[in-house]
Amino acid sequence: MFVHGINTMFAEGLYRLVQVVQDSKSNSVPVLFTWASRGKVVEYLYDNNSATAARDELEHTLRLLFASDADKINILAHSMGNWVTVEALRQIKISGRPLPSAKIGTIVLASPDIDLDVFKSQLRRFGVAHKPFTVVLSENDRALGLSKFIAGGESRVGDADVDELAALGATVVDLTKLKATDFTNHGKFDQLAVVAPELNAVLAHGIASNPAAQRQEAAGENLKSVVAMPITLLGAPIQIISPQ
């Protein structure tokens, strides 16, 4: 399931989903969850309210998917779509009717436009996750720079320190050095689709086999072991940082 972000009309969200499915040669059933964006950067606050209003419908959609015969449900959210996605998952968590953990596949938060402190509070509600979120980000994301400015300088998850996110329990894929196909550097995640099998293999096996790269990171009163691993995909060095 793909949840699009800000400044994205229905047709654009559908096109991006089809592009990702085609490039990754995925044999899964694609599902688009769309919310009412006005498709204009200047309508940021409208889009934020609109995404928030879609939480209940996204929860309903997720429950339908998890009640289906699908083996696994994978979720890919982009930009402000991460806000409605994580909020819907939080709603489900506190509802007393959790999703079947065996069906939870990969949850990818690409360029997440979520206030960092809010994200921390959401993670506290989730507790120890069955499977960590995978956060895909780029330090030179101009769109999130604008979002940060609108938010009074408060950090977004998509421009947060990668080690801090890993210490919170997320697997981080840092695409800063990957050349973007758009001026804003906000849509780099879709370039990973063509190397999805290789990336999944690294996430599943490669990180754990690189103990020499371990270092300790402080997270509040707890010390978490974090593994950093550079790999080359799409001709660029990509850093993967994972909690262990």
C-alpha cells in the first residue's frame, strides 16, 4: 500500500505507485491510499489538516487489507503521507484491536514530514515494535527544509540525525549522496525501486553480518547497539544504520 505526500493529486499519486511497482518488478497487489491534497506547495496547512482528517479511513483500509488473504502487508508512505500513516497505526495500537503481527511486512517511511518530538511520542506508544520502521531520508531534502521553516525551525523526522533515529529503533537508509531526479531531493525513494531486491537482501542479511562496524549510541538512559554499513546502489554510496 502506498500513501502519497503533500502537493500530490490523485493522478500523480497513482502514477508514482505504478512507477514504483513497475520499476521494482513486484508481483504484489498494489493499493493506493489517497487523501485530499490540493496539489500546491502554498496549501501546506490545508494538506496537513486534510491528511489528519484521513486517519480513520486509513485505519479502516488497513483493517480491510489485514483481513484479506494476503500473506504480508507492506506499507510505503511518502512525505506528509507518513503523518497520516503513523497516526493511523497509533490509533490501531491504542484501540485494543491490534493488527495480526504475522502479516506485518515492511513499513517504509520515505522523507517523513513528521515533527521529531511527535514521532518520539508515537514510538513510545508503539513500545517495542514487531519490526522496526525503515526511514528513508536525504540530508539535502529541500522540501523538508521548507516544512521545517513553516514549523518554526523544529526538526522533521526526514531531516533528523540518522544515529538518533536508529537509537529510537528505526532502520535508516541515508540517500544524501544519491543524485536526485528532482530539484527538491524529496523523491529519491522511488529511485530505490529498481534495486528493491538487493536492498531487501542487505536489510535482511547484510547488516547483521557486519559486527565490526558497531558503535554505541545513547538514547535517553539506554544504550542501543547501532550498526552502520555503507553499500553502493545506483552508483552512489548509501548508508544504512540499523538498531541491533
